[in-house]
Amino acid sequence: MYELQTPYYICDEVLLKKNLELLKKVQDESGAKIILALKGFAMWSTFELVSKYLQGCTASGYHEAKLAYEEFLKYNKAAEVHTYSPAFKESEIEKIAKISNHIVFNSPNQLKKFIWKVKEINPEIHVSLRINPEVSASPVDIYNPCGIYSRLGTTLKNFDEDMLKHLDGLNFHALCEQDAEALESVLVAFEENFSKYFQHLKYINFGGGHHITKKGYNVEKLIVLIKRFKEKYNLDVYLEPGEAVGWEVGDLVTSVLDIFENGMQVAILDTSAEAHMPDTLAMPYRPEIQNAAAAGEKKFTYRLGGNTCLAGDIIGDYSFENPLQVGDRLVIQDQIHYTFVKNTTFNGIALPSLVIKRANAEEELIKKFDYQHYKERLS
Ligand SMILES: *Cc1c(COP(=O)(O)O)cnc(C)c1O
């Protein structure tokens, strides 16, 4: 008998710690500060651990900033909250200024609109502007912040030098799941266009998208790039990865609910690509499943689908050594980053539970969701 009911995400503390140790090595050897992008990984029950390694969080608005303030600073008083938003709202800016150490504006308009209010509320706050370096090697348009007509960041053409007196730093975020070579090419363009302003600044934030914890990532090159930059310009450097923190630290465990034949074998799972693993449809990509292979590779092939009424709620076609049975459990791998942060209760489908696998292998149920969570979002 299984103790835990499916579906659930299970985050393995040992694997998370391994990622954090590598990120700490990058900090120690390069001198950069690394903060967690909550957008990609916000399992705050792990923040006691994460806060031992990383210097704070980057938030995409008031709610994430508040979560960092409440749940990260609790363990590390010196941790920093950096808050960026494509556009801040009048009704939230004061609350954000109060709990943020850094505020990052997206446009000169926003900076001019809010700078005085922000400084009045929090005179210590560091102020930055997000730059659009207009270079990105992002693999797909939906994740390319420098694409045509991008709304993310200020281009050189729109940069207003009047802002410099307010700025402590500049931010850019131009990568997605990329290696140090991609960072290098963004840096070339960024330095060419913006280094003339560096003398006014204290730091540059290199954003996220650095796939540091992926096997094969050129960590040494990243360290060299950061050290060179820091020495050349005498500026502090921040990185703010999300995915690299939660990369390959756990799975989504699901059960087979039904199997039938309709031109091929179809299996329905108690999870959903649309609601629980949205990047499989948005990116799109095919997640790995434990003990499964590509269609036709092993003896028994199935189309695995979710338990919603969306026709396209399909995880993919997978083959198995033995026939699947109703009640079998499938372990969909690497489903911790950009999953539960994006979950929906579409179709009223239950949100998967959150489980942490402790260092002693014990699987601890952290949170279970029920009907109330679905109802509360509606009226
Ligand atoms: C999404 C995002 C990040 C984190 O990106 P990852 O790909 O998860 O590392 C960092 N900074 C900004 C501004 C972002 O939008």
C-alpha cells in the first residue's frame, strides 16, 4: 500500500541541497551574489535550507515580495528582497517599497512616476532599471524577453540619461535555460551599449536563465565571465536564477485511472498537463517518465493524458516494458520548477499535494489541497 495519495509533487531535499551547493560555489569563486527567482520555485517550506546558501529572493510583484519578506528573511535577516514588475501599480507601490531592498523599474515612465514615493517610504532602497539588451538566444518566442516589440526592459534608444542620478544598478534578463556562452554574447552587446553609464552605478544584475545546475553547464566559464566583469568595471554582480535552483530536484507522482483502446492504447492519469505541468504544453517539451521510453521503443505504448476535458491535455506517447494497469503509479520527472507556481484548478481538478523527501528518505506531506482551494478562487 502506498502511504501518500496521488497526485503529488515530491521535492528531494538532498538534490535541492546539491544545486544550492553548486550555486554557492559560483558565489564564492566569482564574488557574485545569487538570489532565488520566486517565479520559478517558491516552495517556501524549503526556505530554511535555501536561505543558508542564497542571498535573498527576486520577486515579480507584491505577493512574491511579501512571501520573500515573510518566509525567507525569517531565516536570514540579511537576505535581500529585489522586486521587479513590468509595471507597478499605484495601489501597491508603497507596500512594495516598504519590504524591498531593491526595486527594479521596467521603463523610464515608471521610474519617473514612482521614484519619489519609493524613496520617501524607504530611503535606503536601491533603484535599478531593467534594460533590454536586444540580444537573446532564447530557444522559443514565448520565453524570449528580447523579441520584437518586447515589453520587457528599456532599450538603448529609450534610455533617458536623466534617470542616472536615481540609479544604483541596471538589470537585464535575456536568457532561458542557457549556457555561459549565451551569457557571454549578451554581455558583449550590453557592455557595448551601456558601459558608458557604469561609472554611475554600484551593481549589474545579470537576471536568470543561467542553466548552472544542468549537467554540462560550463560553470568555470561563468565564474571567469563574472570575475572579469567585476574587475573591469568595479561593480557588484547579481544572478537571479529560478530554474537552476529547482532543476531536477523532484517529480510529479500520478496514478493511472483508466486504460482503453482508440486506435492506440490510451491511459488517463490523475494529473493534467494543462493544470499541473503547463510548460509541457507552453514550451512545449516532453517530460521523462521513470521506466518509460519513447513510443514503440519498449513493448507497450500508451498515450498518456490528463484528467480534464481539454482535448489537448496530453503528456505524450510513452512505452513500457510491461502493460500498464489501473492503479499503477507513474513518476514524471523533473516537475518542481515552473509547475506548482503555475498550477490552476482548471476543470475543478485537484491541485497535487506538496511533499518533501527528507535527507533520511522519509517522505513528508507538507500540504494537501482540497475543494476549498478550488472554491475560494471563484464566487
Ligand atoms: C523568470 C525570471 C528570472 C528567472 O529565470 P530562470 O529561467 O528561472 O532562471 C529571473 N529574472 C527575471 C527578471 C525573470 O523574469
